[in-house]
Amino acid sequence: MSLGQVISLMRGAVTQTISLVAPILIVALIVGLIVAILQAVTSIQEQTLTFLPKLIVILLMIALLGGTMFSSLSQYTIRIFEMIPQVAR
């Protein structure tokens, strides 16, 4: 296996990870921002107030996108396993 193939493999792994995690993190960030704005407007400075809305939204996103995420990850894993004979040469 050449250095270029290793770099391509690592690039694919990073891209796959980012594409799986990005939607969940973006939604959690938006919910955190909304709660922070509401806290600033109402002068409620409870630090644990953002935890429950973020947790609920993250769980909902996983429930909605879980099938797609699993399908994408399984396809990537199959591609990796198909590359094993090339590496063994």
C-alpha cells in the first residue's frame, strides 16, 4: 500500500466522521444558542438549563438520521474491507 493510498484512506475516514457528526453538532449548537439568548433576555443564569434541550434534540436527530448514518457507515466499512486484498499484496 502506497503513501497516497494511506492518505486517501485517512481522508475518507475524516470525511465520513465529519459527515456523520456535523448535522447533530449543528443542531445542538443552534439549540444552545437559542437557549443562551433566552437566558440573556430573561436574566436566568442557570448553567444546567441548556443540557436538557440539547439532549432531547440530539436524541431526536439520532432517531431521525440514525438509519441514514448507519447505512453510510456500513457502506464505508464494506469499502474498507474490500480494500484488504490490495493491502495484503
